[in-house]
Amino acid sequence: MSAQRSGGDHIFEPATRLVRVALGLIVIVGLAGSLLLAWTLSSREQDRLRASFELQATRAIADVRAGLLRLEAPLLSLRAFFDSSQVVELEEFRIFTRHALEHDDALRALLWIAGDDELRYAVGPEEGSDRLRGELLARSEVRELLQRSAGTRTVAASVPLVDLVPGAMPRLLLALQVFDEGRRTGFVAGLIDVERVLAGTGLEDAGWGFLIADIGAEADEVRAEPVRYAGIVSTTDLARSETVDRWGRRWELRATAPESAFADVLTGWPEAALANGLILVALMVGLVALATNRRRLRWLVERRTKDIQAAYDTLAEESERRIEFMMEARTLERQLREIVDLVPFQVYVKDWYGRYLLANAETARSLGTTVRELTASANVDLQHDLLEQDAGLLEERELMQRGLSSVRKAVPFHDAGGRRRLLREIKAPFHGLPGKQKALLCVAIDVTEQHHVTMTLAAQTRLLEELAQGASPIEVLHGVVGAAEEIVPGMRASILLVTPDGKHLSHCFAPSLPEVYNQAVDGLDIGPMTGSCGAAAHSRELVVVDDVSTHPNWEPYRELAARAGIRACWSQPILTAEGVVLGTFAMYYDEVRRPEAYELDFMRAMAHLALVALERQRS
């Protein structure tokens, strides 16, 4: 039997060799195919990873550039302020610069450096620093900065000032020369905390790094002084950098991040494809071996059964990992929804029919509804076009059709509470929907306060320039009322002056109020219960009457107010530094309403401008 077995083996020896060759080819082809597939999937994942990094890094660098450029605006406003004023007091300097400092916390101080290189004024969170009081102008970097600013007559930047504030990162100093009739009178300067500028990049992951370096005023300079380097940076970073020429210096903006910061992009598909390919090769080899060698059938069956079980275990583990990935994706989706709902401006997506497909909580709140109710109409399948289409929908459809973006800087809007707002609308095509469905991503930012601040500063600058150029104080008072009514549409303003006896208010200027009303308030008594202006002059404090039809101060004047169309009146006294009342500045509305915080600042600014004109008249 052994001889027969040996002979049988000899007969099938060529077939066995062919089978072995076939098995070798199957193994080679299978392994090569699996490796090629895994390599292809891995390459695509790497491409997605780098694309995601490039997008985030580009946005971060753009945010830093925009933040640095935004800090030039306070210096330009200060130059206009100093050019328009013959004598600047510390309190005026503080009032003028407060809005700029509150607008951007990266601006740590605003300074006025006189022509004799003396630090006259410093306002801001770091105005009390010992360096600012005594040692700032003694530094060679600052003297070099002032010389460069004097030579270029533009905004210039210093090298990074190390140890300027103990325990803080380096600061940058921007300086701009101020002229008076062609003669240098001094510099206005801003102290910038670049660490706070970097905080606006949104790169909060610890794996990210960000570098801003001064690489010198000339292109061939080698030195690099870092301003800020944040994050944990490994030796295998993704990196992106840009070079910017600004303020007479050259800066390098560089963002780095390790691949581990983009774990959500790595799906694990290359490993799965390689494992499945190996399993398939193993199964094919086993099947061929079973078909050619029946004597080893039992052993091969047991062996392959174990392999198949292992493969099923691997697939089960992969399935569990996919379930965990889906749970993480849902968690991430909820987190993104929470983040979007925390955004303080409106973010929403509209389709071809004007329906809200996505919206954040601020959008729903502004419209007086909920996100669920607002997006409920997206589930309705419209089979035909709308018969009546407003101009806004037609404009949005044109943007979708042509794939264009739109930016509108100031669009009037009334929210659900009836407040008048100004929105900056940004609209761009949205491609995150399945199929070829057209949609538009819209972002509406409330710029009401920013608009009021900008207009107020412009009006102050213009009227102060007129006063400095010889305009009469009465003309300036008229300009104050006109500027206030131009900045706040629909509001009517007036200025009343205290009579020489100090007991009455006389009509000065109120072009938008009826003449019969102006004649009635001419000679108004100063007292605690005489309207808004009389009470303000008596108490020397702001008096807000949100509804004249119910307030006791207006009981004698309700019929007069009704004929004049007055429903609300706010009055700010015009006070000197010694507490003497010179008059009142009032704002009238044809609707019941209370002032917001920025409107109170606006009234104080207008009253202060009137005070400057009246004190000029007194002098």
C-alpha cells in the first residue's frame, strides 16, 4: 500500500507542482492587490488630511492678518483726534479711546508721545505698567521705531518688545506720527498683545502650533525674533507659512500641527482593506488546496475554519469600531450644533424656495421662534415654483444659479422684540446637500453698535475740526443735532440752554420738532417734575422716560406731546467739569422704547460735544 501511495504521489507530482505555482501566483497577486488598494486609500486619506490642515491653517493665518490690520484703525482715529484739537486733556483722551480699547482686547494701551519724546498720556489695561511710565521710551527698539515712523509718515511697527510686561508674552508697538501745520508734534502709539490676536484663530487643540516672527525689514536678513509660539509641536508637523510686509517690517506667519490633530480624518479603511485582502487570499489558497489534496481535507477544513473564525472576529471588531465611530460622529454633530448655537450672530442655510434648511439658535431667537419650527418647512416637498416671489428671494436664487457670493455691510432689520438693528449679511453658495440641490449659506452679523460708534467718531471729528477752524459754537450745536438725527434714523433731537437766571430752559435748536412744541417748551421751568429736560437739568443726571403717556413728569404736557407725535423722551444734562448745568441734549421717539447701552454712550458723547462748543462760547 505504501508502494501504491508512493506511485500515486509520483503520478500527481507535476499537477502538484502546477498547483503550487498557481498558489504562489494567487498569493503574489492577492498581496500585491491588497497592498495597492491599502496604499491608494491611505494616499487619499493623507490628501484629505493635508487639505483639512491647509484650510484651517489658511483661515487661522487670515484671521491673524485681519486682526493685526484691524489694530491700525484706533491709531488713525487718534491722529484725526489730535489734528482736530488744539489742547487735549487726559479725560478727553480717555473718552475718545475707550471705545477703541473695548472693541479689541488685543489693544493693551493707547499712548500719546509728545514731540520732545515724552509720554504724555497712556490709556488702557496696561497704562499703569512701570515700563510705560518710565522705561518705554528709553528702549532702543522704541527710539528706532519713532525714527522710522518720522521718516515714513505711516504706521510703523517695533521689533518684539521682550519683558515689557513681567510674566507676559512679548508686545508690539505701532506708532504713527501726528503733524500740525507741517510740523511734527508727536506720535500716537498702540501697544498690542499678539497673544490675544492669536486667540482669534480658533486653534484651541493642544497639538497646534502658531508662530509670528519678525524676520527683519530687508528680505535677506536672517534673524527671526518670535512673538508667540503656542502648542505642542512634534518633529513630523504639517506646516504652512506666509510672509507679510507690513508697517515697514517683514513678518512670517506659520501654523503647524501633527497628524494626530486630524484623527477624525483617518478612517482606518486602508487597514481594513489590507486585512480583507489577506483573508480573501487565504480563502482562495485554502479552496485550491482542498480541491487538489483530498488526503489533507480534514486538516485543511479545521485550519480554514479557524482562519474563517478569526476573520469573522476581525470583522466583528471592525463592526464594533464602526459603531463607535458612528457614535462619536453623532456626539461631534451635537457638539457642533451647540457651538453653532453659541455663535452670537445669525447663521442659516436656505434652499431654492427660501425655506430654512439649517439655522442656529440666534436666528430663531431674532425671528421669535424655535429652530425646530423654523426648519419644519424644509420637510415639505414643493412640486411647483412659488407664484409670488419677493426681491430678496430672487436675489438669493441668482447667487445660487451663478455660484456667486455677496456681502452687504448694513441691512436694516427688526427682530422679534421690535428692536432696530443693522446687519452685515454674507451669502455664499452651499454645497453640503445631497445631489445637485442648490442652497445658500447666510451669515448675518449685528453691527448696530459698531455702526453707531463709527458714525459718532466721524461726527465728533468733523465738528471738532469745524470748531477748530473758526466755526461759531451755535453752528456746532446745530451740527450736533443734525449729526445725531443722521446717525439715528427716525429720532428727533433738541438742545435747550439754561437761561441766565438758572431757573429756566430756553429753546436753542430742534429742527425736526413742530414749532408749536418748540414755542411751548421755550422757558421751561427747571424742576424734578417738569418733563424730561427740566428734570435732567434739576437732577444733573440722565432722565429716561420710555412712555410719556404714563410718566408723572409729563402729565401737564401729554396733550402737547400727543400733537407732536412724541411717545418717548430721553434727556442728558450738559455739565461742565465743575458740575454746572449749561443745558440739555434730548432724543425724542414716536414709539415707546428704552435705550440700549450703546445709545446711552451715544447721548453722553453728543452732550460732551455740545459742552465743548458751549465752553468755547463762554471763553
